[in-house]
Amino acid sequence: MNASRTCALRLPLAALVCSVVLLSGCSDSGSSDSGSSARKKTSTTQAAQAAAPAAASDLQSDYQKVIKDVLPSVVQIQASNDLGSGVVYDDKGHIVTNAHVVGDEKTFKVTTAHNENELTATLVSSYPEQDLAVIKLDKVPDGLRAATFGDTSKVQVGQIVLAMGSPLGLSSSVTQGIVSATGRTVSESSGEGEPGATIANMVQTSAAINPGNSGGALVNLDGQVIGIPTLAAIDPTFGNSAAPGIGFAIPASMVKKVADQIIKDGKVTDSGRAALGITGRTVVDAASRAAGVAVVDVKSGGAADKAGIEPGDVITQLGDTGITTITSLSEALAADKPGQKTTVTYTRDGSAKTVEVTLGEQ
């Protein structure tokens, strides 16, 4: 219903604009036959009006075809105390989802779109740093269909997308929106006062993302999964409630990279994520404002260790990016690559120092 209602609102407007342009063309023809001109105007208007419902019907059919093709590949995942979604990755029963959906558990109940019988699945591996995980069905049912993953580099702002999953436990639900932005770096909240995963190149969408959508599919009108819906923005001005129309999905390229490694090796062997090799915490100044990241521990042989950074140093800048919190440091590192050279500015005993570092791998 949502899809068709959106079509009915948008397409007639486009048709109206089209008819205005066509009418202007008629009036500029220079014809002296006013009756002929009037007939042309009437004919053009009627054609535009007839085209509107036809175009709406075509778009609605596109929605329904995508849903029919992709929804069977989207499953509901039930852990002991949590519920989320997943996407069938291959015909061997591997399912990709969010790491925060699986949590610390090893076994799960899975329900597919067209089968109410619960299946069982076992964790293959979880990679919380990218908030991705792979589980595997203990028994692969007949007709299990793997989803097709698209090319993230071809995703464009304004594309129509559908989000599929189990929001609030309502399995096989679909919402509609557009790609609102690409290339977003977003940090999750762990809910324990510490930063969660920091994920780069996320796809921002206006399609509704609610609890339970996590791990599902963000799909284009070609029936390709372009991302895994993971979180919604929080609006602090309204009691930290979800901000409507601002959701984020992990790009398909990263999903495939992580899932392929987990399926092949049982773990992520090449994260592609830069690391400084420290454990840190946010520090505040005399006015209680976040003022940098205090180094608590330095990994032996890591990037910071090789650059001479020590516990007690306070990092205030990475490259050209100012660092005020542990989250801002994570987000700055997410934009870099292992092996990349950059600079770190820090204070030690009240004196500022800048050193060059070669970033390691997370």
C-alpha cells in the first residue's frame, strides 16, 4: 500500500510538469489556426493524464517484482533475548547478519519468508568491528534462495530502495525510500558507555529502519542487495528516540568482503581497516569539554609503539583531523588504510609533539 500511495503522489506531479512543457511547445508553434491549437492542447493534456496512472502502475509492478524475488532470501533470526534479520548468502545455508544481532550466542532459530517452521542455525564467526556476522543453517531446506548482492560503487543518491526485514518482530516487512547519501562514517553506541563499531562508507536511506530490521536487506529496483540495514540515527532533542527517515546500511562491498573471508577461513583475515595500536579513553578539559584521547595502553610493535607514543600521552590530532573523543579517533581511522602514513599530534607533560606513523591493520 505504501508503495502505490507514494507512486500516486509523485508520478502525477511529473506528468503535470511534462504537460506544461508540451503545452508551451504548442503555443510557440506560430500556427494561426486557434482551433487546431486548442485541439492539440486538449490532446496533449489527455495523453498526459492517461500516462500518469500507467506510469504509477509500472512502478508498482516493479516494487512487487523485487519483493517477490528478494523477500524469500530475507530471514528472521531469533536469539535468546534478541531478534533481528538476516540475508541468505549462498545455497549452502550461510546467512549474513549484524554482529549485534547474534551477540555472544552460538545457536539461533531462523524463520524464512514462506515457511513458518523454525530452522536452527549455528554461528560461523562474528566480526564486531564491522558489525557483521555469518551463521549457517544446520539443515538447508528445499527452495532456499540466495540473494544477489550489487555493486556499491554504482549506488547513487536518489535511487529508490526497499528495506526488508522483521521490524519489531513483524517478519517479511517491507518499507520504501530513497538513497539519501553515500559514504557516511557512522559510530554505533555499545549501550555500555563505550563506543561501538565505527563503520565507513555506509549508505544513508530514508526507508524506515526499526529495531528488528538489523541484518536485513536494503534492495534496489534491480533486485540487488546494496546494503545491510544496521541502525537508525538518534535524535537527542527528543529523548534519544530514533530520528525518522535517517537510517544506515553497511555497503554490500564490505558485506561481501567480510562474509567471503568468514565462510572460507572461519574468521576475518584481512579487515582493510587501519589501526593505531592503542587503547584509549576520552579526556575533558577544565570546562568539561571533550579534549582528546588519553592513551591507556600501547600494543607492542603497533603503529603507535613504533612512533614512540606512550601511555599517558593525549592524542589531539590525526593527520588534519582534530581528535576530541575516542569516537572521533575511530572515525578518523576508518577513513584511512593499513600501511598509510600520517601524523599524530599529542601532548606529553604539557608539551605538544607531532610524529609520523605508518598505520597498522585492525
